[in-house]
Amino acid sequence: MPVRGRNRPQACIQPGQMATKRIPWGRLLGEARQKFGVERFRPGQSELIEAVLSGHDAIGILPTGAGKSLCYELPALVLPNPVVVVSPLIALIRDQEDKLQDAQIDATRLDSTLTADEERRATEDVREGRPSLVYVTPERLERADVLEDLRRGGVSLLVVDEAHCISQWGHDFRPAYSFLRTARKELGDPPVLALTATATPAVLDDIHAALGIESARVVTNSIERENLFFEVFRTVNEEAKMERLLAITEEAAGIGIVYVSTVKKADELSEALTARGIAAGRYHGRLTKSARDEAQARFMANEFRVMVATKAFGMGIDKSDIRFVVHWEFPDSVESYYQEAGRAGRDTNAARAALLYRIEDRRVQAYFLAGKHPRPEEADKVLAVLLAAPNRDLEAREIAKMAGVSERRAKVLLASLDAEGLVLRRKGCFRATAALRRAGSASVLREIRERRTHEDRARLDAIIRYAETTECRTRYLRRYFGEEEGESCGHCDNCRDHAAERLAAAAAASAEEPPPVVVPSLAAPPEPPPFAVGEPVHHETFGEGEVVAVDEKRIKVAFPGEVGTRVVEASYLEKKNAA
């Protein structure tokens, strides 16, 4: 588990602790009721709304289905200028826009799917500051013209939705996340609201640093969802995995998602399930956009019993009745696993989150990690371009072309240099600083690469430990995400297995132990034992249990859960059906 992270007790807020002054709560609740059918705020929502309406930066770590979007949709109705929402996926943006239209809230989006005429109208609206909400991808905020249009229209609040992507993707897959701090400055430094369902202390650090919100108020709820049942199945080969997956689909009523790590496996597994009579769809990044849209629409319409997908599927899918999520292989981190597993059971009804574990699957993730970060020779080429043009502002694509590397790789390296203060970024262009010219900084980039590679491996090791642990899985997850471990959940596979083992052991002990011999006193007739073996009893501290052995005054009782078998004084017990 990553251990990096600073302690910020002064910023951490539990729901109910924050004062709520000068906020138009009556109007906000009225709007919530009328437009969204919300009768009362859920834990964390009012604290985040109060923070942003008071002009503070805030981070909300609220579990899936806790209503994070309401925390900026309601403020958008009372703030003087538009709220800009940075979202990772165009599909998610379009889904949010459709919902806001249904609620009669003015919103627009700026993305690559707009026609020329649609983009022209959207840009005019943004320049005039007309919409209450403007949705963009992080890549759009790399463009100087988009930033200028937003600045002209005014920005009251900058929202980063799915903020864990800053840490998960910002260092490699989506380097645009690394430049959000600069984009915020060019928008006039509006308050920032970052929202996510999960964040370890290390991820929280990344969010603070990447957005420049070190003093942000942090509102957090527990990650635990009592209706979600975690389980891991050891599988020795592909055949064993298929048997287990088929068993889960038979046992679980309703539809589910099966996550796989590769496109090839998504194709193979969807075909294998279909051949067995299970309506299975597939979703991955190599399908055409129309094929992905069709697969998602059919899944939402319950035409598929199972969607076999890579991690490209699921973020922002607003389908509350998913009954199971199965991971065919373990993913790259506990964060990814929990985000994906959390798409099950959003309607609060019971749902399963199963991981099919095989240690050999580590090779798949190790392969992806090996090519995740730019290689040292790529770093040297980018540095050479910057140092050869010390007084020029260069766009990332120019640098990439001159260095002979991909634009994404160049942006990853430039983001690393920007974080270290070794390049100056202005209006989407980069220039070497004096510090870079003095040092060359190849060693700095190598150090960054080594650190991030180490962190990636640590995250991979953590998900393997999760798969192998015999302790309560919910306790493991709480600890990983920086919460108090607390009591065992009682409903993950390990808790159920331990409870069954304890009851079996108690029954065996009862069968093996001869009943105690009671020698009657010559002065009085013998008294019957206060309780009988097998009788249900209640203890004020330990709760309900079952008698497994009896003495005159001391009774051996098997209690469920962590309590186990205890020997207690008879006077502390009462019959379960006692009045």
C-alpha cells in the first residue's frame, strides 16, 4: 500500500462538523426537490456545498452513488458565473448534460463530438457566460483559445470530477491532468471542488499538488458499502475461471460486468459466454465509436446479461441495478479494483464483487507497467529540444515532432518538468527555465521515473495482498484507503468462512467433551443445570450465542463473529426467549 501522504488534520471534516452561515439553504433545498427529487442532503453534500459557496477549495471523497454531482449542480444555480466541470470521458459528459436538460438546467459542453455549428454556438454561449455549467475534458483546457473563452465568460467554480484520475492517469495516460493547476490560474484562480469515490493518502496528495489546493477542506465518508459482498476465488487455470464465472452468473439474479485486462480476452470471453447461451456483449477501446455506443446502449437496456469489458467501460455508467462485477484477472491497483467493483449494487440492494485470482496473471499487469512511463532515451531527446531553444516558446506537438517521440510521451515528460519547476508553461507553450539550462535535469527525470515505477509496483503488490489475505476484506480496504480498520464486516467471503470454521470447531468441541460430572451434595438435592447444551442464550456484551458445554456455574457458549467461543458465568446469561 502506498504510504506517501501528509497529515492534514486541520483540513479533514466529517459530515456535520462544518458551520453553515449565509447560505440560501431554503432555496437550494427547494431547487433540489423540484429539479432532482431530492428531499434531504446525504452525508457530505451540505458540507461541500457550504465550502464552495463560501469561496473555499474543497475535496469530496464520497462513495459511489452518494450524489457527488449535486455538490456542484446546486451551487451552479446561485453562483454569479458558470461552473466549469472537468470530466474524463465524453460519454460521461453527455450523460450529465442529458440529465441537466431533463432538470431544465442550462448546460453546455465543449468536446470533439460537436459539429462546427454546434461548437460555434457553444463557444458564443461560453464567451457570454450564459450556461450555468460548462463541461470539458482536461485536454480541452490545454487549449489557449478555450481558456480565453472561459475566462471572458467568467468562472465561479472549477470542478474536477473523478479526481482520482489525476493520480491514476495524470502521470502517463492523460498528462493533461497535470496541467490543470496552470489552467486554473489562467481562468482567474476560481475555487476548486475535486470529487472522487476513493482516495488513498498518496492520491489525496496528488490531488492537492496537481490542483494547487493545499489548504482545501476535505470532506470524507467511509468507503464501506454494506450491500456489496467482496469475495476472491483462487483459480488454477482458465477452465477453473470459466466454471466459477458460470456459477456466479447462475447464482446472481440480474446483469453484471466482467472486467478483463486485454482486448483479446474481451473478445474471447464474450464469444465463449455467448456460445454457452449467455447474452454477452463486449466493450473495449479498439471497437469503433458506433460499436461502443451500441454495446453500451444494449447493456443499459438489459439486452445483455453480461458485459465483458476492459477498464474503458463503466466510468459514469448510471445503471443502479448491476448485481455482480467479476474481475477475470486482478487489475493494476486496489484503487482500480474498488472503483470498478463499486459499479455493482448502486440501488443499495445486495450485489457481488468477485475477483478470480491466479498469481500468474501478475505477468499481464507487469507487461503494462513496463511500457507505462517514458524511457530514459525519450527523456534525453525532449531535454535536448528544450535546451536547444532556450528562448523559444514551443507547443508540445512541436517538441514531440522535433524529438521524434509521441505527443503523449512528450506531454508526460513536460508535465514532470513542470511539476519540478524546470519548464515555464504559458498559453499551452513550454520554455526551459534557467534551472533546467543549468542542470540538464536528466537525473531528475530518471528519479521521477524510478519513483513512479516503484509506486506502480507497490500498488500492484497491494492488490495481490488483497487477493491472498485471510483477514476481513473490508478491514483491508478501510486500512488501504486511510480509514480506521474497525470491526470485521461479517459479510465478505473471509468473514463468512471464519464464522463457519468457528461454529464447526465449537460443535466438534461439544461432541468431544464428555458432559461434566456433578457430584450431588449430601445436604441438598442436586439442582438441574441452568442451561442445556444447544440452548440459545443472550449475553449483555457478546450478544446472542449457543450453549456448547455446561458446568454448575460456568457455561461454554459459541458466539458468532469475532467473539468466538467463550466460557462465562451462568449469572451473566439469560435464555434467548426470556421476557
